[in-house]
Amino acid sequence: MNESYIARTSGLKAKDYIGYAMIDAAGCLVFSLVTTLLQKFYTDIFHLSPLFIMLMFIAARIWDGINDPIMGRICDTAKPGKGGRYRPWILYAAFPLALSAVLMFLRFPGMGEEGHTVATCVYATVTYIFFGMAYTVLQIPFGSLASVVTTDAHERSKLSVWRSIGAALGSIPVLLIASFAYEKRLDANGNVVLGENGKAITDMQYAPVIRGVVIMALFSFVMLLIAYTLNRERVKTKPQKSEKGATVRAIRLLFSNRAFVSVSLISMLLLAGQMFTQSFYTYLFDDYFHANWMNLASQACTYSPMLVMMFLLPGMARKIGKKEVCSVGVAAAAAANLILFFLRGMAPEKLMWIFLALCFVSGCGLTTLVMQLWAMVTDTIDDLEVKTSSRDDGTAYSVFNFFRKLGQVLSAVCVNGALLGMNYKYEKGAVQTLGNLKKMYDLATLIPAVLFGLMALMLFVYYPLTRKKVAELQEQKELKLREHFENNSIDI
């Protein structure tokens, strides 16, 4: 057979791209509940202090430091089933993920009331950690799936684009809850309560939130079942030997690879910036702009560029390079947020449309990285394999996933640190002062500008895989596939 090994392990059809995107769409249906609603839900419904929320998020990530590598090694060492090595985990994770999402937002009688603070804190911690573990069971095998679905660099770039589209589609429905889950606060006489700025105060309502959460969890469950049938593993890998110290050695190799470390740090900052804006904007639009419809509008500005970039970006990445395109895009996103910070003196009613316009500019810039990130990760794992002859996809994605969870910690520190810094009033019936609201706007724009600026700097300076180096890597990958096939370490 004259066909190259890459050609024999490639050849994706429309069904493959849709099925792959559907996994992330299903995951993001429930993960977006955490990134967009959970923080506000904890302060306004459970009446938990920002300090406790921040410490709880940090504790959960410490546990992930133990849990994630274990999941990665299970993927690498377990005997593949009929469905493959990574694909069956889509089924295993479907029900626990949906259940844990509902439990996080389920409020039993007395929760959030005086005298039940400890019980509420315990419940919130247990259900949040349960969700994190269920999400790990899906995400680490899903990340590893790309390496066995296709070995062609261009198809992986397109897979990354489709995954990003799936994530965007999965993240949109929660914005309907965020936009319509509020009602104006009334006093004992039925009159609307006004804040210091003369605007009506609105409060998050439990009923529409829990209804929306249940619906989204059910859709997530069904979509994962469908996605399982649409995906196929073209590279049939053999289990890694479960030797003593193998995990430590695999992790040490990952941290010795500049490409892997840099893309992991960039992803950490990206997720921190995304989660910060999604969580903190719910406060900003409710308390500062008094326009909850901006939740939906801002996310439309953030994700709408994908409609165009999904057609343009694979070609741009091939001709210009992933690193080159993403560097410029992320720098533009940082600049847009910095401009918003310098516009802080404008009145909210005059600023809101400019705010949304610059959200669109930021979204255009970030889209370049969001849609190419997963292809870049696979490139770094290929780079490691070529240099060391070691390939532990599950372990690699568990470490990468842990960096992303560190991004969640960084986001939690930024969100709750900002709330503490502006002295946010989270007690039932609280009213924010004008001084608090001004600080809220400053932090809502400056923090993303700093995070995105750091990402741009790392892409420009530290991430090593230029267009030329990725092309060379593809040639070396062909030789590695031949070597693995001849050594009987993979089937095709």
C-alpha cells in the first residue's frame, strides 16, 4: 500500500466534525452554568460570602491536582473496549455530569437562610466537587480523542474549529437564563426599590434558574448519547505499561517541553479571562448598567465572529500559522479591554453601546485562539513524541486540563477578590453604593486586559511552534507513525 500512514489514519467526513463538536456542546451546556451563573447564584441565592466561594474553588482545584492525573493514567493504561480507548468515556460521563449539574443549583428548604450557613456551605462544596469530577471523566478522554480521530494536521485544525463552534453553541442557552432570571425588588408596600444611582434594583430568582438548569442538563445527557454514535477512533492505540513511576516520568517529560508548557499556561489565562468576564459581567450588567439583556448581547458579540472565522481560520492557520494568527488576535482583545478601562468616566447609559462594540472587537481577537487552541495542544503532544518517542495522551490532557482548572482558580480569585475589593454587599436585601459600582467597572475591564495581554506576550515570545516548525513536525510525525505501526504499538 503506497498511501501514507497519515492518509490511512485520516479522511474525516461531515459526520465526524459534527459528532466531535457535539461532545463539547453537551459539556458546555452544563459547564456554562458554572462559568456564568454559579458565582451569582452562590452570593444572591445561597448568600455565601465571596471569601468562602474563593476558598472553596481553590480547595476543589487542589483535589483536581490528585484526581486529574489519575484519570489520565486510567485512559492510557486501561484495555480499550469495543468502542475504542477514549470514546466509551462519553457514555460513562453522560449521566453523572447531568445529575451533578442539577444538584449544584438545587436548593432545599432553609438553604441560604440564617442559621443554615454551615449546611449550605457543605452542600455547595460537595456538589461542586462532584460536578468537577464528573466533568473530568468527560473532558480528559475527549481531549485525547483528537489524536486518534485523525493524524492529519489540517483536519485537526478543522476539528479544533468545530470543537470551538460546539462550545459556543453550548454556552449560549445559559445566557437566556442570565437575561431573564431577575425581577425588580419591591418593598413592603409593593413599591420598586431604587439604588443610590436612582435605578431599580433587581434580584436573581430561584425558580427560573432551576427550571433552566434541569432542561440544559437533560439536553446535555441526550447529546452525549448521540455524540457517542457519531465518533470513531481511526488510530487504535495499545495500552501503556502500568509501571511504577510511569506517571511521574510522563509528567516530567511534559514539563520539559516548552511548547506544551506554554500552550498550557496560555490556555489557563484564556479560561481565567473567559470565566472572569462571564461571571463578573452578570454583576456588572445587573448592578452597574441595570440592563440584564446585555448578558445575551455581550455573548453574542463574543461568539458571533465564529460564524465568519469558522470558514476563514483553517486557511489562515495553514498559510500564516496558528501561532502567528493567534498572537495578533489576542493582542487586539487585550487592547479592546484596555480602551474600555480608559472610558470609565462615561455615564453608563452612554457607555453601554460602546462597551458592546468593544466586546465584539475582543471577541474577534479571542476567536482566533479559541478556535485553534485544541489543534495547538495536539501539535505540542506531537512535538513531545517526536523529541522523546513518548506519547501518553491521557496523561498529557490530564495535565493540560489541570492547567485549565488552575485558570478556574485564577478566575475565582479575580472575581471574588474584585467583589471583596469593591466591598460587594451580598447580604439579603443589600444595596451597592456608587463608589462600589465605579470600582466594579474598573475591575471588570482592567483584569481581562491584563490577562489577555499576558497571553499575547506568551504567544509572541515563548510559544515555539511557528508555521515552519509545524510543517516540519508533520513530516516527522509520518516517520513516527510508521515506526509505531511496525513495532505493533498501534493498529490502523
